[in-house]
Amino acid sequence: MTAQAGFTLRGRNPDVLTCIANLSNDEVFTPPEFANRMLDTVAAAWAADHGGANLWANKSVRFLDPCTKSGVFLREITRRLTDGLAAEIPDLQTRVNHILTQQVFGIGITQLTALLARRSLYCSKHAKGKHSIAKGFRSDAGNIWFERTEHTWANEKCIFCGASRSELDRGATAESHAYAFIHSKDIKTRLIDFFGKPMQFDVIVGNPPYQLNTDGFGTQARPIYQQFVQQAKALDPRYLCMVIPARWFSGGMGLDEFRESMLGDDRLRSIDDYLTASEVFPGVGLKGGVCFFLWERDNAGDCRVSTHYKNDPPSTAIRPLLEQGVDVFVRFNEGVSILKKVMSIETGGGALLQLPEDKRFSHLVSSIGAFGLGSTFKGRDKKSGDDLKVYRNGGIGYISRSEVTKEQHVFDKWKIFIGRAAPGTGNRDTYPHRILSTPFVGEPGSISSWTYMYIGPFDTKDEAESALSYLTCRLTRFLILLHKPSQDTTRRVYTFVPRQKWNKTWTDEELYARYGISAHEVDFIEKLVRPMELTRDLLDDVAISESDDE
């Protein structure tokens, strides 16, 4: 058997990296096919910036995966370089040694994933072992570094990642989930500790951990993927390509600064957006979808935005990341056109995509927990005297007026109640869907627990029912979708929704005509937004609430 054949047969059919289970929804293994799609994007950008040159035929380019798990990116990079450098370095062993010792580097996120990545890359968990395809390493780690890192606690939180001490200070026998790459104030200096010398990387690529659990009301999760992106940028690579949740487009806990920095950076040259995460990571539920982006240090300009949904052809446009007057990324290319039409009518033709104060529907939407009653509120079973009716999780309760001190001015007005979280299929996105939980009219003398927000108040039942009909319209809910990063439907997601006159029953046909929505745009809206049938959908939502309440 030749040396060439011996190396080639290291491949497996089926590929073992398509067969392993994910660690969790936070630490997801990247399928080889998708990793290669990202690498294709980097290679195309390199060729465009270097007169058509082949990235994989350059023996001086250095690659880093700062959050390696299965080692798929490093393995696929090595495979491409092995083919691309064949002419310049004909001897296979010499070529492989050069690639693995001089060009390809990784940082494991856990001891387990570091071992897995070494086996994927070196065909041995020991880089200098007898079965390793690399020759010349001085350590078993090779160029895939991992050492246990501890959190740095202050006021019961990690100063680097914000992890809760009560959750993750579990002793030396349990995984700390203190990822070394983001637990440093000076990542360039820290790389010397990792690899023994100062390092400059041309390409950084990877799939970082997405979140950590934190303390708080209920179960919360703090995003951390943005810290990997920021640290990678601090290393000043020529190209940065990562796959991350898409929630950062318009929301997410602690992501405001990250969103502002990304959307204000004209070196973010492409975004491939996948509406359903399971299309990228089979079997993984991740609300809001995922995206991968390409950032180019030396090449500024508008961004190529491609939206992927099921087997439909991708929708692709070259456009700025921020439209005038908008502080979030408008996710759908078609959505930009639709939003501009709505804003043009509401603003009198101005270029600014921002509603005047007196036309903002969001001013009718309450804050979460507006009446100060928690999600576990039950109340009394029967009404006594002038008690308030409380719409709560799973049913109705009653409470004395004197016990509620907030929002007293709306007690005896008509209102619309709507769940603060939209129902879905587990933690997955499915289209078309309703976008909102089913709203219903609340009579004078009614309030709600934390489970519901209110919209209003209205002086008459007719006004409330008019606003209710407006919320059932697909165009209204599509405008909400443009600003909605997750299942939570806070006041902020109504930012693009204009206020109407509440003197009629609103229909989509009338709204489409009012704003000049084209037939193609109508088809697009109705592909994403499901009709809302108030009676049936309300019963579905009640069933969900009662199930949750148990």
C-alpha cells in the first residue's frame, strides 16, 4: 500500500462526524456538509480579493478554530490544503506535516472535544502517537490546545462570561464550561500561552458555544457566542466566518452592544440566514434560526444577504445592514421592500423607516407583568363585591381592587389581552406560524397576571374588537415578525406596526391595498404567516397554558 493510499483511507464511509450526537443545544456539532459550505464562502472571498488565487494552494495561510468540538473545520481545511498543495509539496507526508504543524490550529472547548478533535485531525488522540498522521509534534496536544480554565468570580458572577457561581462552581470533577478563548482580557497575549509563540491567523472559522444558564426569574440563558466573535475580531484576522444563532438580528439578552457593533461594521460582507435551525443542525431545536457570516478585515462594503428556507431557492440581495431609522437587521430581503411601502404611507414618503410618535401601535402595548401579578398567581375562585377578574395561566381568578396598585387607570376600560410568549412547536421554528399567541378582548373590570400583556385601553367594545381584527391580519403580524427575535412578544416587537383608526373590522385585503403590497409580496407574507382563527386558536392556546400550568 502506498503512503498516498494509506492517508486517503483514513476517511470513513459513512463519515463518523455525521453520526455522533450533539452535546446539547448549546454546544452543537457542525455537520461536515455545512462546514464545507462555510469554507467555500471563505475560499470564494479569498479568490475575489486575490485575483482568483486558490486559498488552498497557499502554504503560508494560517487557520484557527477557537472553539473546536468535533474538529470538523480543521479536518476539512486539512483535506483541502492536502489537495491544493500537492503541486508545491509533492511528498504526501511532508505536505501533511507542514499543514498540521504550520497551518492548522484549534482550541478545544472541553477536554472531551479536544480529544475528539485530535482524533478527527490527526487520526489519533495523541498528536505524536504512533498512529498519528502527523510527524514532528513535541506534545500529544499538537496544535489543538486545551487546559482546564476556571471562572473568575466577583459578586457571584464570572467577570468574563457572566456565568452564575451557583450554577457552574461545581468543583474540579465537573466540567467548568469556562471557555479559555473568552476568559482573557488580552487574547493576543493569551495565544502565546496556547501555542508557545505570538500567532497571527489569516482565517478564523468555527461554531462557538451559544449560551450559559444563569440565575433569574425562571430559567434564563445568557448568550456567549458574541464573545467568541468579539475575541476573534480582536485577533485581527483577514477573514472571520462563524455560525451563530440569528436572534442577534433584533434581540437577545445582553446583545444590544454586539448588535450595534455588527450592524455598524461595513466589513461584514455576507450573511447566510437559515430560518429553521434544524435545516442546518438536524434534530436541534433553536428558536429564531441560525446564520453564518463572513467578515473581511480589508474589504468594506454592503452585505450579501441570503435567506434559506426549506427547499426554496435562496433569496439573495446586496444591501446595507441598517436601513435609515432602524436599529435592527431587517431579516427578509422582501421584508425591506414591504416595510418601506408601509413607512412611506405612514410618513408621507420619507426615507426614514420610523413611525411618528402618534402613529406607533407599540404605545398601546403594556410592559410585561403590567399589573404586578406573577406567573404563578391563582387568586380566589369566586368573585366578591367589586373584585377584579384576573386572566391568568390556565384560567381565571379574582382579586380585590385594593390589592393591585399598578395600572389602575385601565381597570374599567376595554382591553385586549395577549400572551407574552407566542406558542410554537417545542423550541423549533415552523412556518407558516401565527407569530403571536391568540389575543382576546378583556372587559372592564378585568386585568391579567404575568402570563398576559394588555393592549389598549379602549373606551368601547367596538374599538377593542376593531384593534383585535387588526392583530389577526397577516400583514400586521408580518411586521411584528420583522422585529421579533424569539417567542417573546414584548412591546418592542411592535416597533414597525402602525396604529390605525379603530372604527371598522380590518382585513388583509384592505391593508394590502392601503400599502400597495404586490402579489409576489402577498405570497411571501402568507408563506410565513398563518391565518389566525380566533376561536380555535384561542382554545389551542388555553390548552397549552393549562399544560404548562401543570
